[in-house]
Amino acid sequence: MSVTSTAATSVTLVSSSTSFTAGGAALTLTATVAPVQQSVPLAFSTAAGTGGAGTLSTNSGTTDSTGKVTVTLSPSNTLGTGTASAKLALAAPVTSTVTITTSAGVPSTVAFTTNLAFSSSKFYNTTANAIPTFDTVKYATVPAGLGGVTASATDAFGNTITWSAAPKCTFLAFGGLFDTGASTSSASDNSTVVPADCTTTTATTDKGYFQSSAYGTSGYLQASISGKYLGTQYTVSGLTRNILTSVFDSAANTPTFTVTSPQKAGASITVTYALTTAQSGVKVQLLALNSTKPYNGFFVAGNGPPTKTNPANVTATTDSTGKATATFSLATNKSQSVTFKAQFTRLTNTAPYKFTIGPGSATAAIATIAGNVAQFVVKAAFDSPLTLTTTKVAPTGTLYVDVGVADQYGNIPTSCTTQPQIQITLNNGGLGTLSASTVFIPSGVCRTSSAGGFGPITWTFPSGTVVGSSAALTASGLYSGSTSMTVVSASPTLTVTLPKKAGDGNSYSSVSGVGFTGSAAPSAGLPPATALSKVFFSVDTGAQTLASGTTGWTFITTLTAGKHTVNIFVNDTLHNVSPATTYTVIVDTTAPTITFTTATGSKLTTGTVTATITDAQGTLNATLVTASYNSTSVAASSISVVGANNPGTSVTYTVTISGIPNGHWIVTLNAKDLAGNVAAATSISVTITLQTDKSFTNPVSTPPTSCTSLGYTGVCSSWTNNLPTTQTVNVWAVAYNSKNQVLFATFSQLTFTVGGSNTVFVALSSTLPSGTYTVQVFVITTTGVSVSPAGISATVTV
């Protein structure tokens, strides 16, 4: 039924209840219009008050015959009030509203609502941080006292429970303890002892909770609340989120290092890094940085030695006193020194949640000093201050010798005040002449050359000293020690970098301008101050020419085609001349030439063709002779090159290409010489028909020919029987015209004798028209096996 006008003038909205428990069943709303009228449209809506707005089953409806519309309302689960309304659409709309009050539902959990609080007597978090839901990890910067932490029981929707009377409240500590005063602690705080701490709405600790002081410990609080709500007894509990103990030290703190001493070569020292605030469990990475390079010290059980770009390092965990300790093995050279730094990881409350503290300032450089005296150190040098030490000397040279006391690594102490005088016997093994063989180190000094020591000791090598001879100069007495000495030539040395030599020891060039580069050095047996004066060269019997440079030198010489000898020399400022460094250079500007000895168009019964290669300078690179048939490469093992290189002289080489299969082929041959000149590729056309039956030798050298016998025209050919017995065969002749049509075929049965030549004559039919024919000859055994390849033919004119 429909209406065209609305008689109703008012509407009244009634709820099945105006009270709602969070999580409860939906309510029923009934709207009635007056006067009663059917099919009147009504609109429904909800709004939030102190709580939330509810949800309607529908937002509109029309009245029934009693003037009513019924809808369902699901009130908000948020604590407080909300409203629902029904509106009658008139010129001046009429609305009716009801208020629904939501109360907390069944107690479900415990929520923590306060921040970290300050405690002056314990470590604390310098920044207050709200504690959100328990499943989120919290990184605390330092152990934090949670004085007065407040928790509330809530329903499943987060609404605070208001208990009928003060409940019982208990807090439990995990990964930390409650401060019970008088330097005691407890894992629990039963707040019912102080009733004021447990009210109808909140539970508050009356003791401070403190995190464990051990780095990385994860702790949390659990609160349990037990009481009556809406006449029913409930017990609920909840957890804070995890609170991880980080390091106490901040970036502003300056932890300290201590290093044991003395620092003798190779000794193990203890490196200790102490946190400013004592804390256990902190993983500290100790770093060793070399002040001198290289450095061969290292952390025991760590890594090392330090390099130019990476320090040595080891990870150590702090003990209860806040100290991280490691063992470091010092360098074995007393001239080396090292510094130490440290760094560790700090956990934070904000992303990325971790950052590195340090490395801060380094320790002072810790230099290795000489250890206990254990040996003699013997040195020979070109100069009396013994700074230019050497193990090589040239004839006519004079060296200065020093003997000192040293530790096991060869470090000579900087002071020997307690050292008594030591007698020393020197033995040079008969090489050269020593100015003294019995010497001493006076008391209180470390070396024979020290101030107040024995004085200069010389070692001379006369001009006749044999180059290549060597000996050890030994020192014996309370300790022992030695140095080696080798006599080397006084001549400077010269090295050629370019051009490179080939495997035969020669150098090859495809251009006339040949460049040489290399290096030179004075003899290692002369004092380092010796310099080079010039590098020069000659070509064949020509004059000497200066190169550019000495220690690094270069020159370019223009050579004619052929073989040349280049000699290179170097002089030093003492007029020593090096032996000639000789290079044989072949200048070859002409590419090899190729000639096939197998005629193009040949019909062959073996897969072999032959050719010659001529190289004007006799420098063919046999490994780079290549062949192909119809672009298919021939294996190197199937190419034979006969002929020996003779650089500077024209050489003709014989080339055999084998392994070519049956077929019609374009065979191509190419070559390259050692100078890099590439020949022009040369090709021929051949037809290969391989003989598969070896019982006969086909007439290759004397192929079938046109001939006459007894007035008949035909084909003559010769065959060799390779078997040890006679053979009976069928000899066929097939004649083709110019159109490759078969016009005649005949055969005769013949007996071929062993060895020698078996001559065959096959006559053509006299009925053939006059003309020229191609006649192919076949030999077939009585078992049907063909012993002659296709293509052996003769041209016959009838």
C-alpha cells in the first residue's frame, strides 16, 4: 500500500535497553509514528557521545500497519555514551533520539599506562618512553628504574575495568629486580601490602624495577590483578614489552686503555679496555693499528697483522668490572710500533636500533724494543756509518764490517750499559781480506762500531777476486752470527723489454723501423751512489749510437729487409761497461706466396692435395698454415709442412693437405710468417673419389685413354691386382653423350694376374652415331663389389 501524503506528525524512538556491556548482544530500536499510518518512510542514524557511535542494521524503513519500524543497533564497544535517532521527514523534520551507555566488558588483560620514571639511586633511562603493547621490543639505552609503574585491568576492547572493591595486585620482575630498599632486592612486588597501591581502577608498583646490568639481557614486568566485577570473580594478567639492557657508556664517555710493559720484540702483552661505567657482557672490538708499515704483530685468537687498510682486531667481552682484555703479540722488529682503539655496539629506541660507539682516541704508540741478547748480528756495508748494508760486492771493493749483540729477531738494543766486554773471532772463509780477525765489543756498548767500541773493521776484495765466489762472514765467541757475501761483476746490467723474442730466440718485424725499450742498473756490488752514464747500441758492423735515457732507455733503428744483429751496452760513471746484449732481428716486409702443385680441376682417388709456400726471409710460421675445403677447416694434424726456417734467406716449403673426404671441393690454403705477414689465400677445385676396395690399384698415373684394337675404337686402361692370387672380374664400359645420357654399355669377364699391369681394352659398339663420348670404366668383382671409383673416364671420338 502506498500513500501520497503523510498524516503522521510525530515519531517516538524506544531502545530495548539503554545500557550496553562491551562485547554484548545487539539492541532493538522501535520507532512509532502518530497518528498511526502505514508506509511512512523513516530515517535512522547514530552519533558518538563520550563513547563511540554504534552500527545500525539499516539506515531507513517504512512503517507497518501499526505505524512502527524496527531496526537492530550494535552499540560501540568504547566506554561512554552514544546516540541513535529516528527522523520523520516533514517540512519541518521531526526527530526522536535515545542515549546508550557502554560499560566495560569481561576483564581480559592488563595494560601498562605509565612511562619510565626517574630514580636517582639507580641507573635510569634519561628519556621517558611510553610502554606500548607488550609484543614490541624496546631497546633501553641504560638500565631503567621503573618507579611507580601503573597498570589497569581492561576488557578485550581496552576499556578500563572498575572493580567492585579494591582488588589484589601483584607485579613480577623478569630479567631484573625490584628495589626493596636497604640494598636488597626481590623478583616480586605484592602491592596488596600497601592498599593505596591497588585501587578499583589502577595497580601501581611501590618499589622500583631495575634492568639487569649485564649487556643484552632481555627483561619485562608481569602484572596480575584479581577482583570482582559485576558480581563475578576474575583474575587477569599482562606483560610489558621486552626491555633490553644496552651499554651504560654513551658516546660522550672516554673509556680507558692499559697495556702491560715492557714491550720486547715478539713478546705477548695484555691489552685492557675499561668502560667508564662498570658493566659485564659488553662485546668490545679491540683494534690494533700499525703506526709503522709493515707491522707483523697480531691479536692472539684474533686476526692480524694489521694492513694498510684494515686494522687487526679481536672481540672481547667485558667482565663484572667492565674490562675487556685481549693478548697481543708484538712485532719482532724494534722499529715497529702500534696503537690501539676500541668500539662496541649500543642499542637504541629508534631505528636502526643499533649504532657503534668508537673508535675514539688511540693509545700512545707502543714501540717494540729489543729483547734479551741471544746472538751476534754481523753487517757489511759500503760506508763506515754502516747504513748501506750489502750481501754483494764487486772486485776491488772495500766494505766496512760491524758486529753487534742482538735478540733472537736481530734487534740490537739501544743501550747495553750492563753488557761486559765480549771477545769475537771473525772468519771470512778465505774470501777477500779482513783488517782484523780478532775483535771485541767493549763493556757498556752494543756494537764494535759504537762510540768507544773496537773501531772500523774493513773487508777488501782485490781485482783478481773470482766473480761468482761466495762465503759466509762468521762471528763466534759468547754468541754466534754471520752474514753472506757474493762477489758479482762490476759491470752494470741491462734488460730489454721490447721487442719480444720468438721461440727460436730471434725477433721478427714486419716494418723497417724497430723500437727497443728496456732498463739498466749499476752493479749491485758497487756503492748505491754509482750512476749510469749512457746506453748505446750498434747494428751489424755499424757505428755506436746513443739511446735515450739510462735506467729506463729507448731507441728506434731503421733496418733493411733481412737479418740483423743489434748489440746494446750500458756504461756507469766508473767506466764499467756491460757485456753486449745481443738481439737478432729479422725484418720481413713480404708476405709468403702460395702455389698449389695439385692442378685445379683434378679428379683424385685419395683425399690429399699438395702445394708449396715460399717465404722471402725464410720465416714461415708453420703453426699458422691453415687449409679448408668449402669453408670447412682442415685439422692442423692433417696439414704437413716440410722445410726448415732459415731467417734471412728465401725458403720454399712443401705442404701436404690430407683427409679431404669424397666430394667436389674448393680447397683453400693460407699462411702467415713469424713477422706477422699474411699470405694471399689461394684456392683450387678438386673432385675426390676415394677407392674403398684396396685389392686393385686404379690407373691414376696412366688414366683410361681412347685407343683402337683390331680396327675397333674403344678405351684402354691398366689395373694392378694387389691380391696374392688371380682375380676374375667383370670390366664394364658405359658411354655417355654430351647430355649425360647413357647410349651404350658393355662388359667382359677377364682374369687379372697377380702383380704387374693388367691391360684392359673395351670396344664401343659400331652402331653408335659418330661423335664424342665420355666413357667410364668400372671393374666389379664376381661377388658384386666395385673396386673402381666413379669418375675414372676417357673421352672417345667415334
